Amino acid sequence: MRALALVVAACAAACVGAALWLLVITARWYLSADYAPHAAGMPGYMAGGVQADGDGIFAPALLLLAVGIFLGRFAFNLWRKP
């Protein structure tokens, strides 16, 4: 079980690392002048009846972070199992 725990822990570390990298890249793009979904490209864009502000670009990174945390906890539980 410990070998499987190490493999899952490596996957968890990769997920968390990729998520943090993606969050940084997305934040840099989100804060730049090139990203403006409410400007000329999509004026008044509505998604589900709500004015879209473009914050949804962080969803993939946050999902990847959640998967990495779940895998990390799973690997820890596998490691402790006798």
C-alpha cells in the first residue's frame, strides 16, 4: 500500500504544483489590460441571467487545486493504513 501511496502522492504534488502555476498565470493575465470581458469584446454579457465579470477563468485552477488536495489526503490515508 505504501508504494501506491507514493504514486498517489506524486500525482497530488503534480496537481497542486500545476494548479499554483495556473493560478499565477491566470492572475497575471486577469490583471493585465489585455483581459477585459466586460469591455468592447463582450459588452453586457449575461451568463445564466447574471452579468458575467470574467472571474470564471480561475475555475480550472481551483478545480485542479481541489483534486490535488483530495489526492494528497487519499495518499496520506493509504500511507497510514497497515
